[in-house]
Amino acid sequence: MGTLAIFLEYVLCYHAFCKYSWSLPFFLQRQYDNIKAGNRFMVEYFQKLIYRGNASVDSRFPKIHAQCRMGKLTEELNTVMNCCCETGERLLKTEAKGISRTAQQRGSDTFLTQTMSRIVDRALLDCFALHLDDRENPLEYHESSKGDRFGRRHPHFVYNTETEKIHALNRKNEAKHPDAISGCLTREITNALKKHDSVTKTFEIYNKVILRDNSRLRASPNYAKSGPWYDYANVSWERMVNGNVETYLLPAKCLCFFPKESGQNGEREIMALIHTVDQSSGGNIAGRPDTLLTRNYRMQFNKKGEPVKKLPHCCSIRNPCDNNLLPSALTTACPIWAVSINACEVVCHSNKSRCCCLQ
């Protein structure tokens, strides 16, 4: 089962690269040697575990052709399967028939000449369209100029620390007492807010934020009347190592979001209340071994059994493919298609004792 699990993780990595490689940083999309090595490794690994043919020329040729074509398509078209890895060979056949459909059937020379002419015209127009897109959006993948923002105009809850009253607000900013539809903030959340931010007297609490890369995080006590939804995310932290500042990521459970005034100019920054994991527990969870994609952590609790909460800025919740946080070994030692899922979102188990995140 261990070998099968590793194989399935490799397949998931490769599928993620085929479908979402366009979202990788530009410099990673252009590491063709690494991409070709990953394609070759995938084909060889698949042959080793699944394919049981003989060692004749007829059985080797399709494998060589497959890995060479995948590398060539990535280099020339920036995609493995001509824009759709799900359709596969049928897409290639359909596209070829569509191009040659209008060619005149007057001998093979005329047919081939007209078909190739149409292919050249389409390739030229596609390249020109990509060029225009690059000029209009030179930093398309990088962080949006909008920055982090809340998911709606008005808060979901307003909590007053002096009166200890909580009001739920709808989209029209109409206040009411929290009920089964809106959900209610737990006592743990309100106590943590007062503990970590004793200056603020009235908290405007939001259940949803949109990060700078347009990804969304939710921390709702009752999302769409279906129960609580608390997302897990990778949070960036800093530490001193040999006199140098080192940045590292740890998963955390998002509990709520609220604005806080910073400085004298009245600007507001988004804060996130999170439940952290125990950093020392990484990879040491009994009965849950780490894999190529996942690393297990235990949620952190104090000696009284209470969840350990912290209050970082929302900007420390990192974009999964931030160039500054991708370890250098990741882009050189492992196949490039592993990056697209390797630094992706956090997957967490729904209990209080442990969580599992994609590395």
C-alpha cells in the first residue's frame, strides 16, 4: 500500500502541473530541463509500476515518444496536452480534423499544403495573442494591486468588549441578535480578541477575506446554513538562525478576521485570529506517517487544554506560490510539476488533535 500511495501522489502532482501550471511563477514555467526530467521520470515510473510489456522496440517507442512529446509541447506551447490534459489524444485528433476540414481534397499535395498553411496561421495568431496578453499583464500571476480585502462591505458581527454584546449584521448592515442562521462567536474567540488586542473596544468581525492573489479564506460559525467552516492556511513566520532572519511556514486554523487601525493616518489593516499548530509535532504524529505531499501536525494547546491563539496580520497568510518562499532545493532537486501542488492549500482533518498540510 505504501508504494501505491506514493505512486498516486506522483500522479496527483503531475495532474496538478498539467492543469494548473499556468498559475506557477513565470520563472518556474521556463525551467524546461527540469520539466522534461519530470516528464521522463513520470513515464519511467509508470512503466515500472503499471506497464508490464516486453522490452522490445515496439514497447519502448511509445514511452520514448510520450516523454519527448510532453517536453516538446511544454517548451513550444507552454502546455503538456494542448490546453486540456483531461481530453488527451482525442483533443489532438479533433483539432487536427477541424483544421483540415476546409482544405480542398484535390490530391495529397494540395491537401497538405492548405492544411499546413492553416496550422501556421493559427499558430501565428495564438502566439500574437499570447504576446498581447504578456504586454497587458506582465505580472499577471503576482499579487494583485488590490491587496487583501474583506469578502463583503459590512462585517458579519460586531463585538463590544465593554458591554460584552455581540450583534450579527446582514449585507444591508442591519443588526440583530445572533441566531441559528447567522451562527455565533464562541467564548474562546471573544476572550482571545480581548487578550491579544486590549486597545480595541469594538471589533468588526468578518467571516471571509480575499487575499491579494484572489484566493478566499472563510472563518464562519455557520456558512450557508450548513454548519461551521474554518479554513486552514499557511502562515508565514520569522526566526533568527545564525544571525540571519529566516522565513518559514506553518499551518493554522483561521477563526475570524477584523480590521485594525494602524498609525496616525487612520489606515486600517486586516488582522486574523488563528489557532496555531505545535511546530515540534511536525512529522511526529503516531499512526499518521508523512508522505511526499503531506506533513502531519498536532494543534497546539496550553497546559490548561485551551487552544493557543495568535493574532498575525492577514498579509502573513502567504500566497501558495510566492517566489520568495519557494525553497531553492524544491526547484532543482524535484520534478517541477511537484511545485504546483507542493506549496498549495492546506488540507486538515476535522478534529482538534491534529492536522495535515501539503508541504
